Amino acid sequence: MIAGIAYARAGLLGNPSDGYFGKVLAISVKNFAARVVVEESAELRILPSSEDGDRFASLREFAMRTRLYGHYGGVRLIKAALKRFHEYSLEAGLPIHDRNFSVRYESSIPRQVGLGGSSAIITAAMRAFMAYYGLSIPLEILPSLVLSAERDELDINAGFMDRVTQVYEGCVYMDLDSKRIAERGYGIYERLDEALLPDLYLAYKPALGKISGRVLNEIRMNYDKGDCHTINTLSKIAGLAEAGREALLRRDYETLSRLMDENFDLRRSIMTITRENDELIETARSCGASATFAGSGGSIIGICRGETTFGRIAGELGKIGAIVVRPIVT
């Protein structure tokens, strides 16, 4: 039995400019993980998890699970990962043996609340396939391969942040320069010392689960139309990640906190934020913490100083149905 693991992720700064050749500062969150297991078998089998079942206790449960996982659950992610892995192996001239296998997955990452659950399953699958076939894909190439599985195979509107963070792990700064990506297929990825990070909290609200690609379609549509406000705002958001990297290296947490607030405020100016998501942000800020989206909505992250403030955040956000944790990065 061979297993591949990938963790949740949270964007600190620059999100969502990663889908538009911007810059991002993000962390992997080891509180939650996706695990893909490969075992040799007589025929190639992709086994469903509990999320992919066709039996439901009620119509309400059917509707809820379809909203969170789509019509095909995680099996489609495994299929997309396997197809792109096979194609890459052929293109790169890598040897593949002909022993069949069965593959299954499980995930503790809260689904569809902006913590990178789908990309974690694909990343974990790629790692499991590499181990099973005894192959190695260069670290800088793997995020692009994971992204292509989502964009090209599944038509998911996604950017580099999730995949780069989940492949490199820890605290990662990425410069997604368009010319460099066009020439080499990847951007500039830099691991930063996790010890530089301030006290962080992460909060998510399960009831806000949604498919992130749909949420980001509003920005994509305006960007593709050449909307100046959207394009300029995304550029400003990318600049916040660059400034945040410098602030982190200086341990200037006051500036970092301000930048995180500004990131969300700029984002709010180019996309529709639901009342429930806005409530998450404003509740955390009312407790004296900074707050920005960890991903596409449904979860937030920020800096909070001391256990007293953390306890206040956990209490107030708990009143509106959110779960609050200290993210484990190392």
C-alpha cells in the first residue's frame, strides 16, 4: 500500500491575483489533509469514498451533498489527476510499468469553504502515483501539472496558489510572472521560514460551502472583458503580497495585519461578497483581529495577539456557526 498526502492551504496575501499572474503569500494548514491510497490489484479501479455514494437519507441530504461535492464527488478529481499524470509521463519519456492498481481517497479538509480541498486530493494523488511508479516530477513542475488537471480536464476556474502551497508546503511566497510561466511553465516559488509567522487564527463556516470556481467567475468575466477597475485592483492585490513578504521578513506584524485587511477590502470592490461571508470578516475584526479570505470564501484567516483575543474570536464566530482553529504550519 502506498499513500500520498496533501494538506489544506490558506492565502495570507495576494489572493485572488494568483489566477492573473500576480503574487501570493500563503501557508499550508496541517490541521486538515487529503490522503490517496494506491494498492496493486488485478484491474485498475477508482474506488468511491463516502462523498461519492448514491444512497442518501433524504432529499435534503442529497441536495446538501451535491452542493458541496458536485454531481461527481472526488472521483472525477482522481480521474483527472491520473489522466494528466499518464500524459506527462509519456511526454517526458518516463517509464511506466504495467501493474494495475486500485486507488481510493479520504479527506478531512472542510469542503468548499476555500481551503483547497479539491487541489489537495489531486496533489495527494500525484504523489501516490509517483511513488507507485517510482517516478519523480520536478517540484517546480508539479503545481502546474495539478493545475492543468483542474483547468484542462475539469474546466475549473483556478489559480496557482493552492497547488504551489500544497506542493511546497510551509509558508510560501510566489511570483507568478506571466513571461516566466510562458517560457518555463512555472513561476518563482520561495519557501519562507515558518518561525517568522505571527500568531494566526483560521475560521471556517461549513454552512457556507460552495464550488469556488463559480464564485471566482465574476472576476474572471470582468478581467476577460478588460475591465480597468478589476485589472488595476488585482495588480494592487498582488503588490500587497510583495509588501507582505518584506513585512514578514522584518517581523513587522502591524504592517502585515493592515495589509491582510486591505487585501479583503480591495477584493470586496471587485466581487460580490455574501452577507454571511462579510459577517465572518466583520465579526473577527470587531474582536481586534485582522481578517481576510483564506481562499474563495467560507473561511477567513488573520493575525490575533494572545489567547485572550483568540478566545474572544472563537466565541463570537462560534455564535454564527463558524469553527476557529490555530493553523498548524510546521
